[in-house]
Amino acid sequence: MLGFLVGEALRDLRRAGRVAISAIVLITLSLAALGGFWLVSSNLGRAVAQWRDRVRIVVYLKREPSAPEAVLGRVRAIPGVSGVTYIAKADALRALKQVLGKDASVVDHLPANPLPASLEVTPSATAATPEGARDLVGRLAALPEADEVAGSADWIERLSQWQRLLATIGLGVGAVLAVAAILTVTTATTLILHARRHETEIMRLVGAPESAIRLPLLLQGMMQGLAGAVLALIALMAGYSLVAPRLEPLVNLTLGIPDLEFFSPFGILTLLGAGTLLGGLGGWLARARREP
């Protein structure tokens, strides 16, 4: 029975001709567009998550405290603080020498250590947002020992907004092309229904089950959808292999992620399933209109 249904579906695809090919091309374009935006959005999401973990707020102190532990205790008790590290003036000077490298000898000619002692505060997850960071900065600035507070999560939120915008654009473009693909599959299936109308009537007269008449049409649409999804994945893999090696040095420098990731096995299965579903939906809509 299954062999018969698949054979009928393949015969119907050959009958559809250029219309079936057009449906496959549209499904390929819709999934390639959706997949491309999905790849960019997911890699931006990795960068956002990574930089949220790296958000730090620095509290520069008016003077080096005689009892740092007391100050650390008060800061740890502030809502939104996940951790805090005390950096003494001498430690700050050593860090500056490491940054200067071969020019570190310039620091030795200074009459005194000009760097202030500071506290490096790690915000909690709720405080690593622009609103949460601003609230935390206000609380830290209210400390009597605080001279200046530096740090913000605004640029990370802007990066997150770009991620959401790209995801929305990808969904919009993919949805428009998907609707066009469904309508094309429906048209191809409707043409086949018209071409087979006499054959279908004879099959019903001789007692053929309705599934033998209808399922090939559904399978035909699913085959078109699966073929389009496979072609979209091939196009995305080719684009990734060409673009990723050239972009990774720039992405590592600007966003701090060492490489660009392709789809996981779940993502690949999702795209294949989406293509099959699009094609199957087109075939089902055409069959629904032909039901008596």
C-alpha cells in the first residue's frame, strides 16, 4: 500500500511539472531566508549571553579604606550585587604596568600612585539589564566611600535589540515566502486533481478507499516541501562555509565569540520538518477544496 501511495505521489509530481518546481523553489527561498536570519540571531544571542556575564560596575573610592572587609560587607548586602572584589591602589598600579607592557617603566617615574582604590562589582542576572544596572549604580553611588561609579549595560541591551530585530525580520520574510510556497503547492495539487478527475471517479466506483485517492496528494506536497528544505540546508551550509571563516576574526574582535556556530542537529531537523509541513499544508488545502 505504501509503495503504491509513494508511486502515485511521484507520478503526480511529474504531472505538475513547472508548477511543482516553482513550489520547491519558493519553499527553498523561504527556509533559506528564515534560516539565514536564524543563524545570525542565534550567534548574536550567544554574544549577548556572554557579555551579560561579563558586566562589571567599578566603584572608585575617595580614599583607601583601613578596613576593606567592612566596605565589602555593605556592598554585598546591596540588592542586585552578585559579587564584589576589592582592588587596592598597589594592585591597580601593578595592573596598569601589565597593560603598558614594555612602557611600564614610565610608571616608576611618577611621584606617587595616582590610581584610586576601587571595588569591582558583579551584578546579578536581574541587575545586568539597563534598568537594573542604573538602579544598582545609584545605590553604589550613595555609599559614603564612593567617589565615582562607572559601568553600564546599555550597549548590551542594544545588541539584544538588534538580535530581536533580526529575528523578527527573518520571521516576516520567511512567512511571506512560506505563504507563497503554500499557495504554489496548492495550485500544483489542484491542477493534478483536475487532471485526475476521471481517474478518481473510476477509483471511487470500483470501491477504492478514500485514502488511496487523497494520500498521494498529501505525500506529493510533503515531498515538495522536503525537497525545498534539503535545498535550503545545502544553500545555508554552502553560505556558512564561505562566509564564516572570513567573518570569525572580526566577530571575535568585536563581539568576543571565537567562532560562528551552524545549526544544531535539532535545528536541522526543525528546518526539514518545517519544509515538509509547508508542502503538506499546501497539498491538504487543495484536497480540502476537492472534497464532495
